[in-house]
Amino acid sequence: MTWRLIQNQLISIVGVHNACDASPALSFGPAAYPDLAQARELHPGLTKVWDAVRHDFWTKLIPPRASSGRQRQWA
């Protein structure tokens, strides 16, 4: 899958590719890149793909902390 971050923290969907051979399964033109919510509405059968995009987005926005074996406490 290919997505990019656009203004106001919106996820713009560029395309979805087949995992087995990387062939395009779904693509959008530059004038009509849907955000993640629109993509879910347009293609509700791809729920797992949209969930993966959301997870990827949040992982890049807020990377997981390195596990040091200690928990940090905030006051």
C-alpha cells in the first residue's frame, strides 16, 4: 500500500498493491486521492488494509519507545 500525509494530518491513499506480486490492486489519480475515511467508504471490503494503513500512520507519527526494561513514571 502507498499512502502519504497531507495537510491537517490527513492520510491520503495513493494505491494498494497485491502482497503476492506487488501488482496494483487499487489506485487513485493525483486529483482524487481519498483520505483514509473516504477510502473506507469507497472500498469497505478492504477493512484489514485500511486498519494497516492507520496502524502504519500512528507508528510513524509516534514511534514505539525502545524497551529498556524500566518503566518511566510521570508525575
